[in-house]
Amino acid sequence: MLLSASDSTLLIVDMQGRLMPVIHDGETVLNAAHKLAQAARLLDVPVAATEHHGKMLGATVEPLRAQVQTTFQKMHFSSALEPGFEAWLPAARKTILVAGCEAHICVLQTVIGLIDLGYHAVLVADAAGSRKPSDHHAALRRARAHGAEIVTSEMAIFEWMQTCEHPRFREVLRLVK
């Protein structure tokens, strides 16, 4: 099953100021998430973010913050366990693409929670990071074992567009080149 822009939401989990500097290859992860968020906005896919314990970890980092349309504050590692989370998600969109940090903690637990709530959870591998590569790899394996799809940011972007005749194709193509 290919992704559809009309049924998707991009959820950026905890890409916050005090966390990003310790993420392995954090700049690459941030660049992938930013490219995906920019494409999502061009293709009318809602972009939402969570912030875990914002007083301690800070706000969502730039340049992502500029792409985020709504932010949800949380204390649970799994966003899905936080009261009000499901009601906060954009209505009538059952596919949630999840990017963020750390892949093996908040991202994984949120992905599993979304599956438990009946969503089609998609983990964006290159836009998710952990402090250690081994934790990132374990998170991808475990998410897949629980029913999540694993994609890359470019896979998602081109599936959302469906065709080179999409009216925003040239603008989106500039993001990925």
C-alpha cells in the first residue's frame, strides 16, 4: 500500500533543543525531517510535533519549528498515553508518519501506541535518530515486528505526490536535490 497525502499526518516527536546535539548523526536526521516537513506543507499534509518535558528539553528546534502547525506537550514517553493526544491529532487521517528522537524510546513507544489506537503507523527511518546507532536499528526492527511500516523521507514524499505531473512536483523536487 502506497502512502496518500490526503490520509497522512506527519508527527515529529521530540526533536528538541537539548536532545538534538546528542543524537548520532543528528544533523542528517534533522535535515531529513526538515525536508519531509517542507514537502508535507507543500502537499497539504498536516505537520504536528510533540515536545517531551519542554521545560527540561526545550522547544522543537529550528528549522523544524517553522514547519510545525501544532505542538503537543507531553510527559509520557509514548505520546499515545498522554491524555488528549488522540483528540489532538488531525481528524479523519488514519496514516501517521512518525519522525523524531529518540527512535528507541519516544518514537518507538508512540508508534506502538498509534498501532494500538488503530492508526496506520509509518516510521520514517532517516528522519528518526538515537544517541547510539544500535538503538536506532533495534527500534526499526521492533517497530516493524509490531506492524509499523518503515520508509525513508524520499519514499514518503514521492508516494504523496504520485506523479511527476503533480502541480507541486518542481517545488518538491528542489527539496530533495
